[in-house]
Amino acid sequence: MAAVAAESDADLCAAVSAGRAAADALLKRHEKLIWSCVHRLQLPDWVDRDDIFQAGQVALAHAATKWTEGAGAKFTTYARTAIWNAVVNESRKQQKKATSFDDRPNDPDGSDLLNTLAAPEPTDPPEWLVKGIGRLSPVLRRVVVLHFGLEGEPRTWGEIASATGMTVAVAKRALELALAQLTPQTV
């Protein structure tokens, strides 16, 4: 391993596909580069930096197989770009996952909030939800009311977008943000 670690980046990149020792040596050599990219991101405390670091490692290994010596950029320049893009994408995935519908709050009785509000028969929303909706910004409140039909029939995403002047994607994101704020604990 000591002999592998002394080789240049170009030699290591050429040897990566041939053996694990070269890949390990390349990852070890550029570990600080990956961590510097991870630490440059301004991440909330709940984001798992080790997962983001692993995405950077995968990007480094992939960059090693794609980089060509003499193509214009040094390997570290090429790798830094690949690593940066990977850690940014992974951090976005983690942050989006944290506010996705998979993490939506449950009603205190254990029922799913979306099922409570989008039930086929009209149901009265829980008191904490009604209070929470009142605390939302007018834009978020409007999206929630339209989506769940709290003032009539539930609307489609296209209808919500038209009524609020948003795109469908922005309207969906607004609902995610609103649901993240609507929990029994925050009311």
C-alpha cells in the first residue's frame, strides 16, 4: 500500500479500475478535499454529513475513471467539481426527504393527517390543525385549504396552481412546507 500511495494522481486513476488498493489510496489522498466540500455547505444540524461525505467519495471514484491526463485540467480540479456537485445534490436530497410526504405528521390519535383531511366523506379536521392553519402564511394557508377542500371540494394541482398563481411544482412545495409546520407539537 505504501508504494501505491506514493504514485501520482494520474497513475492512481489509471490503476483504479485494476484494483481496490489504488482506489483506497486515491480516496485517502483526497479525503481532505471531500471534507472541505462538505464543510463549505451550510447545512442544518440534522443533515447527516457522513452520508454527504460518502456521496463525495463515490464522485471521486467515478471521476478517477472518467478523467484523462492531458485533457486540460489537473485531476484535483476535475475531481473537486465532481465532488462539489455530488455533495450539493446529496444535501438537497436529504433536505427534501426531511420535508417530503413520507415524513408528514400524524394526528394525535395515530391517523395519518392526509387521510384525515382527504377522506372521501367530509370530516371535521382536528382542532390543532385548524389552529395551525390559522398560523400559516396566507399563501401556505390557501394551498392547504384548496388541496384538502376545507372550503368546498378538494382541488387538483392544476386548479391550485391557477388559483394561487404558482406553478404546480411550487404549489406542491408550498404544501410540503405547510405540512412541516402543521404538527400537534407546534400548535
